Amino acid sequence: MMGVCLGLFVLAWGVVRFFSVGAAIGMCVVAMVIPPAAAVFANKRDPDDDWWNDPRWDDPKWDEPGHDRDRPDHEPRDS
């Protein structure tokens, strides 16, 4: 995607501007929109991702030291 953006900028101001400044500006606008759109689409959640309904968030001990929601509890080790 970044290569497409760079290619659009280079072609717009290296070649296309000699024929049509409006087309060159349009190409730059398209190149400017691609990175944010790619970030939005890349960070989209999966349809089956139920992060808002995860039962681990109901764990009352989640903020205690040594408690990890993703692993089973274990007895503290003597050091």
C-alpha cells in the first residue's frame, strides 16, 4: 500500500503534472487517503470476536499482584 502511495506521488508530480495539474492533484489526494483507510481496515475486528462479553473481565481478583487472567491461578512461590 505504501508503495502505491509513493508511486502515485512520484507519477503525479514527475509526469502527470506536465499534462494536467488537476489530475496530479487528484492523484495526490487519492495517495493521501490510502494510508488512513488501510489502517482502519487493518484494525477491523473479526465478526466472531466477542471482546465485550469476555467472562475474564468479571474476575474480582484481576488487579491483585501476581494474578493473571490468562493463566490458571497458582500458589505464590517462596523466594
